[in-house]
Amino acid sequence: MTTVNHLKPGTFRAWVLLVGASLLASTATAGVREERSAGRSPAERARMILAETGVSGGLVVHVGCGDADGVGLTAALRADEAFVVVGLESDAARAAALRTSLREGGLYGPVTVMQWDGASLPFADNLVSLLVISDPGGVSREEMERVLCPGGSVFHTHDPSFALHRFRKPWPAEIDEWTHYLYNGSGNACSLDTLVGPPKALHWWAGPYSSRSHNWTPSTASMVSSAGRLSYIRDEGPTAAMPQKRADMNWAHFKGDVTPLPENCYIQSAKLNGKPMERCFIYHRELALGGELELTLGHEPNTAWGVSMLPGSADK
């Protein structure tokens, strides 16, 4: 049976004009972006890419990094210590030359170059925060989506037509969040996550590499996860010494990074989102929402700070 859809006069013409206008708008956007990046230094282009994608850390992969910039753009994509950058180059000799250039510049390690086959991205699923494409080779969209973490982005540096395929990987409904000590405000420690299970591949490796014996106060006191960010408070004091001498707070966004406190580890005063904070603890919901915690540190403890309000777990 054949079904015929009857359109009113002018409907088909309007539909064609609408699709054509959408394609022109997408191409025009890419053209503007291409024009903005033309003539800019690798550092300026990297800042533009990170600003447009909103990526603030994690694993950045530069596909086809052996272009006219050499390792310029690849190296510049490591804006700070929150980034690890891997460039992919299909030519073995060129990849080796790029690695040598990174070593000579003192950048090798957090920034590196790998030879690849031009089609399969050599990364585990849901790992990459940003794919910067200078030469896509034979990489399919499905392969890009496979390695991108939820919320990860793709940015093409050269081909204007690629704007039609630029995308940000959506957050899967199967991944739940744990925003409070006991899951959420209900206090029922039961998650709705259906993807959790035994790992099938190594995504990242970060501290802690060991933990205090269960006979002592636990090393990891608290953890919440929200918007792809894992936040936990980790006591790294000596395993046989009490009280603990220092603590680290660690963040991860489908990646591993560790931010240790400096040697001046005693809090003198604190501000949370610009407002003075007199309590010596933060709530799980504050970790989940995110914000700016500003600590003034010193060599000696300030025994007058943080005593006006104690956590419910404090031993009185």
C-alpha cells in the first residue's frame, strides 16, 4: 500500500526554504568561528576553544595534531593543571618529532602525542572531556561519542561543514547522582543508578593509593557526586598518628586529579562564596552545588575559629 501525503500549496516550498536557511545558518556560524580563529596564535585559539565548549579540565584529545602549528595548539590546550592533553598523529615519524618538540619545551608528560590508526580512538568509553578535531581521518561520529564523557564536547578547527555535526554528549538517564550523605534529602541510601557495576576498563588512576586501617578513624570521611563531579574529603595524616595533620580535598570529572593543601595547613579564616564562614565543616549540599571556598592558612592553629558551630558528629 502506498501512502500519499498531500501538502497545501506552498508548504513544500516553505519547508525547503526552512531547511536551506538552517543549513546556511549552521555554515555561517562555522564560517564566523573560522574567521575568528584565523591569524590567531595557538594560545589564543586554545582559549577560544575552551571558552566556546565550556570545558574546564579533564582529558583533551587533539585529533590530527601534526598540522601547521606543530604542537602549538596541542600544548596550548593544557590551560592549567586540571588538563591532560593527548595529540593523535597517524604518521609515525611526525609523531616522534612532535614528542621530541614537547620534551625540548619541557611539556612532555601532561601533554603527549600518540601514533594512531586514523580511525579508532585509543581510549576507554566515557573518558574524554573534549575532542579537538584538526584532521578527523576516518573517525566516525559513533566513535567520538563512545570516548566522550557525558557532557563532553567536540570542536572542529578547520572544516566549516563540520558545524553540522558538532555536538555535546548528553547526560544519560541511567546515571544517578549522590548529592547527600545518604543519597539525597530523603535519607534513603539507595541510588537509582542502573549503570554502576564492576569496571570493564581503567578510566583514570588517582590517589588515595592506600588507606588507614579500619582500627583507626577512616581516611575518607565524606563523598558526594553531582553534575559529573566527585568530591570527597581525604585525611592524609600519618597512619599511626592522631590527630591528623593535614587533609586533601579531591575533585574528579570523569577523570582523576588531586589538589593537596600547602604546607601552611592550619585554617585561620574562611569564606564561602564571598561570605565569612565561621563553622569548621561544609554541608553535602554545598559540595553538590559547587562554589568557591576561600581559606586563609597559617603555620599554627587558630583555636578561636570554627568553634562557634560544631558538626553533629563532633564528640562533645
